Amino acid sequence: MQFPLYEIHNRLLNGFDFHSVQPFSDAALARWRELAAADPTFPRPPQAIRGGPRYAGVGGSPRRVYEWDWTNVQPRFGVAWNFMSKSVMRGGFGIFHRTATQGNLSTGFNLQTPYIHSLDAGLTPSSGLTGPYSLENPFPQGVVRPLGNKLGISTNVGSGIEFDARKRPIPRTFQWSYTLERELPWNMVLEVSYVGSLTNKEPRTTQLSDMSREHYDRAQTDPGFYQARIPNPWFGILSPATPLGASSTIARHDLLRRIPQFNSVRNFINPWGRVWYHGLQTRFERRMLGERSRVGAVTWVLAYTWSKQMERVWLDEHTFEWRGPISQLTDIDRPHNLAFAGVWDLPFGRGRAFLRDMGKAGQLLLGGWTTNVNFIYQSGVPLGAWRGWEFLCGDPTAVARTETQWFFNDRSRFSQCWRQLRPFEYVVLPSRFHQIRSHAAPQIDLMVSKKFDVSERYQIEFRGEAFNAFNTPLRGDAPSTNPAGADFSILPVAQLNFPRNIQLGVRVRF
């Protein structure tokens, strides 16, 4: 059982109060109704200005900022069956719960004053070389000072608010596996497994203060109507140091928000997310048992995994009510993973198959050497999608891949192949692509070692290691979200892995 946080200093938020009326409601609505009466296209005012943050331990609010989750039961079981000679079948299932890491928010105790770069929706800058909003006076209305919880539900009015919902179920993971293992001749073992997992109750963020579906659907064909500047009923009522109170005009879109006194209301904890994994895992291993063969003692493990990890998310935060969730790859999905590790005691020298009667000089140079090799290759992770753009020229991967063109980036066809989404246009792409992935390359480490018996009491071991022995770079991710960027689809020069590193070591035992 994981105990919810217990707040004793009245600093943490305790959800959002959707019902209480703001103290400035009457004044703001009087001005709003006056403006609406003069213009039939002006957004209709609500019945009251309601909603604001709630603090733990204030006004009868509980001090525990989350509700208890009484469902954290974690049963597990497994079975193994030697159903025939040299063959074993294993299986298992378990439920696991993640450790709760949310610390909630202390909004109001640490505030930032946003810089107002324009007073007319970006048409002209708010400042000149001197005067208000210039470098000599960037905050002419003053800096917003933290007031703690003194303002209650009016905290952050005129800007955005973020909160954790009180209902916070702990994400739970269901894991299962099924394995067949068979012992083969020559001390070899083959193992094949199916491994799966499902995590539900993953937190997802939603935007609660935005326009309704009716307005968003209309904005698909007439975005200018919602971008138009109209008289601002908040002007002179909300703080001029906030985005909603800074100008005498405001975008129509901002007055059509469902919680209009905030330009953003985000709930960080909606337990609607889901992540699942399916993988085929194979292992082929040779173990060194008994005496060394004529080729020397050889031990190796070859492993291959073919897998996919997916997640359920929403296309965007503000349309979650009428646009259902989608399934997309996670940012750590790697469908192929091949690894090999081997150890070879070379068959030369005392106690080995060849040249076992060499003299001291021969034994010193040729006898008793051991080599190791590690090899790994894995697919790249999926790259982020250009969600604010539409590609019009077919398959973006149908190009000759180079470092300067990881996928399509023909600048001469930019206007022909790319279209930037209009304001309010619905995003249709997932967060990342399955067919466009980061750079991948095999990585090989080598090692040689030898032990020298100086006397019965003293032994010296020499070891030489080469990490990334062939100096194969793993490049960073090619920028993939903004086709207008100068570095779009170009692999960064910097590498993610270490360059070749050779180290020599000597150890004395006595």
C-alpha cells in the first residue's frame, strides 16, 4: 500500500474546484454582456465565472492530496515442467505496481512573469528601441510576485493553471512469459520465449480550457474568425501582467474557452493511458564443460529479440473528448536486437591441446591466452513526426539514404511537397513514425588476457581491452519535426557513443 502525500504547510494543490464562483465574476460579466449586446458575433458570456485551483488543508480541503488506491494487489505464480528428457517448459504471470512518484504542484509559491512580445496578436512588436516592453523596461506593468495560496481559486487567473487530479490510481503492469528450453549435443542449449506485458492506468494530460467541438469544427474552414481581435472584457479587471489582461483586445478563441479566465487548464493525471509489449526472445548458448577440446575452450551466447512496444495516447490534449485514442510506438521501441558474447581459451601452451611442451619463452609469448568478443546490434528508435505539417509527395523514405538526407528533404521541392497546417487544424499524425528511425550500427568490443605464473606465490595477469574496437559511431537523431528547419533530416555530426577506447591493465596476485 502506497500512502498518498499528506500536506501540512498548505502549499500543495489539491485538485481543481470547478464550481466556486470567482470574486471578480460580476464585474467581468457586466463588461462582457455590454460588449456582447453591441455585437451579435461576440462570444456569449457564461452564467458565472467559475473554477480555480484548490489547496490542501485550506477551506476544508483534505490534507491528503490524492485519494487512496486500495487495489495494489500483486499476485505472482510460475511453473516449470520437465516434460521430456532434456526439454523444459516454463511459464509465469505476475502483477506489479509502479512506485508513485508524483509530488503534486505548489502553484502560487513560484511564479514567472511572461514577457508580452505583442499587443495585437503578433502583428507588431510591443516594444521599440526604448520605452515600455523594451530592454530598458521589459515589464512595464511590474513583475508578478508569488502570493502563495492567499488568492485561493484566483491564483494564476489570466494565465494558465496545471494540477494533479485527486483520483490517482497507481499504474499496474501485468507480465507473462512462456519458455521452451532444449539441451542439444556438444553442451549447447536452445531457448525460445514469448514475453509480454501490459501496463494500464498510465497518466495522460488533458487540456480542459479550450473551445468546444462545435467551434473547432467550424475553425477548420474559417480559422480567421477565431483569430480575430475583439474587445477584451478582462482588460482592467485581470492583472495587466498576465496574457489575458495585458491588452484591450483579445483573440475570439480565448473568450470561447470553457474556463475562460485561464488560457490553459491542464490535468496531469488522467488514468487512461496504456502501454504494451510483445517479444519473441531466443537464446542459443554453448557452455564449456569438462576438458578443453582441440580447438580450445569455447563458450558463447547468441541472443535475438524481435519485439514491439506500443502505447495508447490522444492525438492532442484539447480534443480528447471527441477524438478517440490512437495506438503508436513508444519512444524506446527497438524491433530487432541481436547480441553475441564469446570467450575462447586459445589451445596453445601448457595444459592445452597444442604446444603444451613449450619452453618458458614460448609459454610466455604464446601460451595461456584468452580472448573475448561482445557484439550488439539493435534497431534505431522511432523519430518524432512532423505533426504540424502535411507531406504531399508520397513516401518520405523512398530516397537514397545519406547522412545529409536521412529521409526526404529536397529543398527544391519544398513548396510542392510540404504544407503547414492552418491554425486550429486537427493534427492527424501520431507522435512518432514507425518507418523512420534513428541511426543504428553494430558495436563490437574485444578483449585479450593472459596469466603469468611468476612463482607459486605470485601471479601476474595482463588484460587488453578495446571498447568500440572498430570505432563505429552511433549518430544522434536527425531532426524530423520541422521540415522548414535548416537541419531537417540531417544526421548531427556529434556521436552518441564513445569513440574507440583501448585500455591496458596489469594485476598482481599473491
